[in-house]
Amino acid sequence: MTVPRQRATTTPSVRPRSPDADNLKVCLVVGVIVAHVTMAWTGLGTWVFDEPPVGEPMLSVATLLAVIGSLFGMALFFLIAGVFTPRSLARKGLGRFLADRAIRLGAPMVFFAVVLSPIVEYVDPENAGWAKGFGAFAVHTWWPPVPGPTWFLGVLLLLSVVYAVTRTLLPARTSHPTPLRARYLVTAGAVVALASYALRFAIPLGQERWHMALGQAPAWVVGFTLGALAGERGWFDPIEATMARNGRHVAWGALAGCVVVIGLASALGANIDDFGGGGTWQSLVVAALEATLVVTVPLWLLDLFRRRFNHQGPLAREMSRAAFAAFIVHQVVLVGLVLASHHVPWAPEPKYVTVSVLGVLGSFAIGSLLVRLPGVSRVI
């Protein structure tokens, strides 16, 4: 089944992939890699290893950056993916679009769950009591599967399918660029805040269900939706100067608010669970700050990268080409580096920095090799 020509043309084309978008993508993947290392050496979250924590002030700074980044980072991933989705659907038609997404998103997720996840889970200290060998353990992990960081690909695949079917049945009303209005962002932010606050009665922030932090699902859905609408309507082509400036200032204010809230909570010895959910006023404050970041930080960063980082040299082009593959393999790379660090008699601080740097370099190096492999390069 293909989308009729008249429907495909009602969805406006967006600008082709450009250096600024690719550079931002690289920075986000680097952020994910460093965030997982940070989880290991701060005790934050539920990553594979829980290493002796770094000392102050590095501990507080790293924890603060990781917590704030987690409030908007994945929503920004979904938003950027959403921006390019309308153009892809219009060019390929429904059948080819769905097949392409199934291959490009589903295949890497299955590969991670079947091949890479057993390696990661096998060395997890929680599985230290397994005595039946790696082969039996690998089979044991295949159901229910552990998608690791590739849960993002599964959710993105689902959102892409919903968008494609929706736009096939209900084509976009206009093919002409329209301006981005502040009320759109306010509405999106309100949806994120209220939905997150309500959802966290059942799934507090930081808890995982089906290996995903589902307490942040509203931000993922709204982020993708905003991106898709922006792709259809040309909201970011470019972002109007006043809108970009106002978004930047509000984003800075929300970031400052996060610092104040986290700092006061730490100084006063507040119960951290109160900020995660359960209907507390603290969880409402966090949901409001998160929502503000989700709808303003993308404006700031997209505008910043378009104005200041809209060019690439050979290294940047290579890294952008390898970013997707680096995202897929980085978990295994980090696990190997952390295990290696156990044999080095260093303090936690140099281990944290070294694993972060080598984790980024190693993940992108392996990713660069993978995208050169025949067949593999067509998927990632």
C-alpha cells in the first residue's frame, strides 16, 4: 500500500539533513555515553555497575548535570526524530516508510537484545550467582528481552507507525509553512506537566517498567509530536529570532530552577522520593520544570547549533555518520572499560574521567567501522 500522490504532497518537505542537526545528534549520543558512566560512579539510577563514588565536588556536579539532562535529553532525541519523519513519509509512501522503519529501528533493537544484551547482563553483579554457563544464560535473557538503550528505538518505531497511519488517514491540512506560536509550546508544556504528574502516582520518576523509565513517557510522546508538527509546518526553518531568544531565556530560567530545587533538597536533607511522584507538591514542581525544559531547550539548542555549529570537517562528518552505531554498541564498550578499570589501582575520579573519554572514543570508533560493513551500513 502506498500513500496517494495528492496526500504525500500535502505534507511539506523539510530541509534536508544538515550539519547543525548532525552535530547536535553527535553531542546527544556523547551525552548518553557519559551519563551512563556517571551513573556508575555516582550511584545514580540503575545502570549495570555501581562503582565507589567520586568525591566532592565532582560528585555533586556530575549528579546535578545527569539529573537535569535526564529531564529533557530523551525528549530531545524524540523531537529531532520527529522533525525528519514527515519528509520521510512523504518521500517513501506508507508501505516503504513502515518497512524502512522496521528495518532501521527494529533490527538494531533485536540485535542488541539477542547478541549484545546477554553479554551486558552476564557481567552484571546481580547475575553473579548464575552457574549454568554463558550459552544457557544468553537463552535465558531472550525472553523477556532486555533492550538496554535500544528501548528508544522500539518506542520511536511505535510512534513512527502511529504517525504514519494517522497522516495517511488524516492528511495534514496545509502544505505551507506556518509560524511557531508561544501558545503551542505552553499547551505542550502543560500536557507534559499534568500527564507526568498523574502518571507518577503509579510510576515514580526513576523507576523502570519493562526496562524503561515510563514515568517520563509523556515527554517522549510530546517531544516526538512537536518535532513532527515542526517538520510539517516548517516551525524550525528557521526558528524566528524572537521566539528563539525567548525560548533560550525560559530554558535558562528552568535550568536555574532545577539547580535551586536540587540544591535546596540536598542541603535540607529532603526525602528524594517526594520529588519522584506520589502526588506530592514536590513532584508537581519537578513535572513543571521538566515540562518547561522539554519545550524550550530544543528551541535553544536547535537555534544555537544552526547559528554556531552549522559546519563540519572530516572528523565531525565521520562522527555523525557513526553516531547511530555508537549509540547501539556503547553499552558493551562501557562494560568492558569498567571491568578493565577494576584492575587499575586508581582513585574513582581518574577512573570516571578515563572511562568517559575512552567510552566515547571507543564507541564512535567501533561505530565508524560498523557503518563500513556491507549490509550493516544499510541499516545503521
